[in-house]
Amino acid sequence: RDLGEAAWNLLKSEKEKFDQGKYDGALDKIGNLIDSLKDKAEALKDSELINKALELESKKQELEQQMTDEGMQSYDQTEAGEKSDSNQIRKNWDALIRETEALMKKLEAEQKN
């Protein structure tokens, strides 16, 4: 794959860690991946992909702020299930991962053209 197996593995491993309640560094690593994707989009001079990467950066920053506001570094799954803010953070995280994956697929398709 043009984006590299490492990028795909990073996305998968950070999603798994986050799903297990291990937040430490997950957003930073995904942020670095998004930066890398933005650089690739800029190299392709594809404004749609650049804008999507910028949107993902913004969503990542919003999620980071939500987590800071909640004092979340890690949590117990049962405790999180009882908190609506935690549920919203999980939904936002899942959306960020899905959208990052979609951008990665689009970039790969563009690189092959």
C-alpha cells in the first residue's frame, strides 16, 4: 500500500487501545497520522483531500478538549458507560477513526492514479 502498512497498523492499534480505555498518546499518534495524510494530500495538490485532513485535525482537537474537560486519561469501561459525556467522546473517537480511514483510502486511490 502506498501509505504504508505502518500507517494502517497504527490506526488499528490506536483504535484498539482507545477501545480498551487506554487514551495515553492515542490522540497524539492519530494527530501525527493526520499530519502525514495532510502532507500527502498537499503533495498531490488535491484541495478536497487537504480540506478533509484539516477537518480531521479540527475534530481531533475538539476531541482532545472534550477529554481534557472530562479529565480523561484512562477509564473503566463500566464507569464510562454510565457517563453521557464519555459516550459522546467514544462516538466522536469512532467517527474520527472512520473518517481518517476513509481519507487514507482516498489518498491511496489518488496515489495510484
